[in-house]
Amino acid sequence: MTEPEATIARAVVVHGRVQGVWFRGSCQAEAQRRKVRGWVANEYDGTVHAHLEGTPVAVESLLDWMRVGPRHARVDRVEVSVVTLSNPRGFLVR
């Protein structure tokens, strides 16, 4: 029997034209497809913030997607920080 993969958590801030382009809804769909838990939210400064939890492969895959975003987005910069696990259920749009 193999050991289960570790779960990691990352806080993410996405800069660019990322509001009003279906970034949060697309991110939720991409997270669910990868079995990543957490949330994504618009902030007043025009950025999108997210909390991601899952296997390292799943989280890194979602981060790769977030560096590009949906079709009408323009991602200028993505900041990623290691954070403590909070064990969210599912993936929410806030």
C-alpha cells in the first residue's frame, strides 16, 4: 500500500484584468476538476485572492492555470504564499 500524498495550502493574489472576466467561476470549475479545495474572491483593489488546498500536483496545476486565467483575463502577476491548512469543504466563490 502506498502512502497518501501530502496536502498543501497556498494563498494566492492574482493581479491584472481579472475581475469581470469570469475568473472566479472558471477558477472554481478548474479547482473542482483537480479536486482542489478552498475559495476565490474579488478584492476592492481589483485583484483576485484565493486559498487553495490539495495535493502538490493538483495545487501546482491550478496555479499554472491561474497564471493564464480564462480567455478574457490578462494576468500580470501571481503572488503565492505557503499558508496553514484550514481543511475547507469544496471550493467556493466568495
